[in-house]
Amino acid sequence: MKNVFTLALSIAGFISCTETPLQRVDDDFDVSVQTPAFNENKPVILFDEGHNNFHTSQGLYQPFARLMNNDGYLVKPLSTPVSADLLAPAHVYVIANAKGVGDLNDTPAFTEGEIDAIEDWVLNGGSLLLIADHFPFGSAVEQLANELGIEFQKGMVQDSMFFDQRSNDHSQLVFSKANKLLASHTITDGVDQVITFTGQSIKCKDSTCVSFLTLSDAAYDMTPRTNVVRDGDDTRVEVTYDTPRSAKGRSQGVALEFGKGRIVCLGEAAMLTAQKTRDNNPVGMNHNADNKQLALNIMHWLTN
């Protein structure tokens, strides 16, 4: 089987400064919550913004942050390296597409000391939402994921059978009760269908981990191959995805108990926010209504 998918990215946030952004926040998305989960003793969500993050609480993940504020959480950005002292008052730590440095942004985003602090905090009762989608995000957070017992494919996953027919894009995947790829779990209560928007596959090393977004037998992983193109002051990274391999048995969403704490790991980021493309098409919770309930359910499970 031969399949090639090419994506051109710039090193400055994956968009060219001289063009309309490839994606932007959908300010019209309804982030209201009819019955907030918390009216007092509000849990603190610490949102990671100190690791060259593509998604931030005031950037492309603003709809997620607003939704959580309306559900009774306190969302606080963290723009410095993470430490035990900074994690101590938080209930949930959110990492959404942290990046490394260099042209490819694929170097480790977190130091060994930071990884140790995160691991110890979760073992002692903290909750982590770790999100890393297609290259280079999986590579940048691979070391942290490994310590938590999660394996990243680090490329891109596609499915020629269970994809979003409206987009006709084999990397926009559909997990539903109807196709039996959406597992029964507290996180999927009240959710009939989840759509993801171009990410990687992941897998837990521990059999006690639950996959709630399970890839089909027809899904396949694509390996990234990179080419750095320099044109004056502009640097563009061309990523070609090829060499497909079966992704059977892998996932795009897992949940696990880790010591006294909890972890949810997602192999795709846009599913929990609301964006518009350059062509004004919705991507995320604004494209599939159940993705909004999924976001709320994930945070409710992480805060018990």
C-alpha cells in the first residue's frame, strides 16, 4: 500500500506571517454550560504555556479555557518551566502541543527535572491532560509520555473507512457508538460520536489503561519525513507522510489511573477546541457537537 500526505509548515507557529492564518479561534462558538459542575471550591486548571506551545489558553485553545471557566474551573496559564511548587496548588495540569526547538521543533520540550516533577505530582494525586498530535508534537513530548507508560507513534494516523465524510479527509477520524470505536466509559457518557482532526496514534504500555477512542482495524500510521526549505528570512518545513503501517490496536484517546492520580492522553488537539480554517470551515467542537461534551467529561473525570 502506498499513500503519501505532504504538509508544509513554517517554524513560527506553523503559519506564514504574510498570509491569513491556517487556523484561528472561532469566537462565535457557544461555550456556555447549562449547569456548571462547580460553583464553589473551584478546581484549578494549570495550562502549560512555557514550552513553546502551539496551543495556549489565550490562543487557539481559548474556547476550551472559556468552556472550563464556565463549568466552574479556574484556568491559570503557566508560562515558566514547571516545578513541584508550581504544580502543588493545581488540580489538573494541561499540556497541549508543546514543542521543542530548532527548525523541526522536535527536540524534548521538557527537562528531566520537569518530567520527574510531573510524574511525582500525578503519583501523589494530581491529574494530567496530555495532548500531542501529528509531528513534531509527539517527538517533543515523547520522553514525558514514556515515563507515564504511554507510547507515541510520532507521525500521523489515517483511516480509509472510518473518516469524516463531510471533509473527505482520511486523517479526520470518526469514533462513534455506531461504528463501535467509541468505548463505554465515564468520559464518553452522553457522547454518541467524536471526530478528531489529523493527529497521531498512541498506545498504553499498561493493560489497565482504557482506550476510549480506539482505532479501527483499517487505520494506518504514516511515518514523517522532513525537508527544511530556506528562502531568505523565511524557513519552511515540508513534512511528507508515507510508509503506512497498520495502527490496529492503537488509539487516539486513553485514560489511566497513575498512582493516586489520573491521566488522559490524546493523540489529537483540535477535538477539544473550536477553530475556523482559512476557508472558514469549522474544526473541533464547533464541527461536532459531542466533542464539547467530551471535553467536559474528560475534565470531570480528571477531577473525580
